[in-house]
Amino acid sequence: TGMNFDKYDIMQVNVTGENIPKPTEHFKNSGLRQLLLDNIHKSGYLRPTPVQKHALPIVMAGRDLMACAQTGSGKTAAFLLPMINLLLHDSKELIVTNEYCEPQAVIISPTRELTLQIFNEARKFSHSSIIKTVVVYGGAAVYHQAQQAMKGCHILVGTPGRLLDFVDKGQITFSSLRFLVLDEADRMLDMGFMPDIERMMGHPTMVATGERQTLMFSATFPEDIQRLAGKFLNNYLFLAVGIVGS
Ligand code: ADP
Ligand code: MG
């Protein structure tokens, strides 16, 4: 798409927290399995962006993460690639034990457009694997989405309101979650979704903080986001790329 990621190489990257894993310079020696490397190649990605260089090893090490980087810096792949890699690691177990599979990963995103983008990227990166991804969002007929969600999936991407509809009706549960991603956290805050998100985090079916990996992504890092990171994340690393306003 003619995007020039080289300019990011001169950007300041700051990681804080305990036991910070080394950044990965190339997808090839990042520990991602061959299927993912093939799908990355098909996507035309030559090398990781700065947020990907740092986030990949952090997520692969099983750590919680709060990452701030500007729009267009590649945050989607920064969480999808290591997440799909880890889900595939246990794929045998997923096949054997689950005809119906409860979501292993839930990604919460503010808008229908962004949710569909994440859904398409997830399908692209998990192509030719057993990973099934389902998307749910408001403003569309609920029936088809409910049918899809109730058939089971590994990755569920959705907007806060529609996700809550489904869990409240018992059509999906959060009890098998290994990953929870809050994408575009600052936008979700601006759009007034925090009560919905707080309710999801405290939902009776939600697995405990220490039993899942929680990842938060944001373009800015205002005080409310810092507070949420402190509340929802467990012994997390904080990654900031470039100039992050607040
Ligand atoms: P953000 O979520 O940070 O706003 P996106 O994840 O939407 O950014 O990525 C912005 C664009 O850059 C997308 O079109 C994506 O496909 C592309 N992109 C992401 N990572 C890479 C990469 N390593 N190499 C080339 N293009 C990339
Ligand atoms: Mg994004």
C-alpha cells in the first residue's frame, strides 16, 4: 500500500515493567510457526513494525500488555499473530475436546468497521488452519450472528454492546477465554463504552485475571486508560511507540 515503515525506525520506543523480553527484528526468527510465516508472507508484510517487534515477544511470553502507538502503526497484527500462534499450539486439544468450542480469544473493538477489519486480518493470518473466527456487531440482524456464535469459534471479534447481548442471553460465555483484547481503548472510552466493558470484565462467566492474557491497545494514554490498565491487567508491560499524547 506504499506505507513507509522505515520512518518508524527512528521513533522512540519505551518499554517498562519487569523482565522485558528482547524485541524481534524479523518475523522469521520470532518463534512464529510456519503457517503464520506463510500467511504473513502472503499479506506482503516484509518485516515487523516497531510495535510488532516489541509486542510479539511480550505476548508470546504470556505477558499482559498495555501498548500505545499511533493509528496505522500495525497494532492489529501485533496482537493477532502471537495470539493465533499460541492458540494453534493447543490446537490438538481444541480439535479433540470441542465439537462446539467456546471462544478462546475475545477481541473488543469500538466500531463495526474496525471490528470487520480485525475479523478479516484474523482470517487472513489463520488461513489454512483450524482456527475459526466469528464477528458480531450492532446495527445488523442479530439472528445470523447468533447462529454463527452459537456454532462455536476460537476467536470472537465484536463491539461491546453486541457482545454483551450474547453473553447476557447465554449464547456465548467467557469461561474458556485465554486471551482478552481491548483494542482502540481510548476510542471506546470516548464513545462511552466503558460501562459495557466494565460489566463484561466483571461478568459471572469471565475467567479470572491471572488465568487469561489481557492485552490493551490504544493510540493515546489518558488517565482513564491508565486506570483501566491497572485494574484489568496483571503484572503487565507498558509499551509506548512514538509520541503518545494524553
Ligand atoms: P493500527 O491498528 O495501529 O491503527 P493496523 O493494524 O490497522 O494499524 O495497520 C495499518 C496498516 O498497515 C494495515 O493496512 C496493515 O495491513 C498494514 N501493516 C501492518 N503491519 C505491517 C507490516 N509489518 N508490514 C506491512 N504492512 C503492515
Ligand atoms: Mg487498530
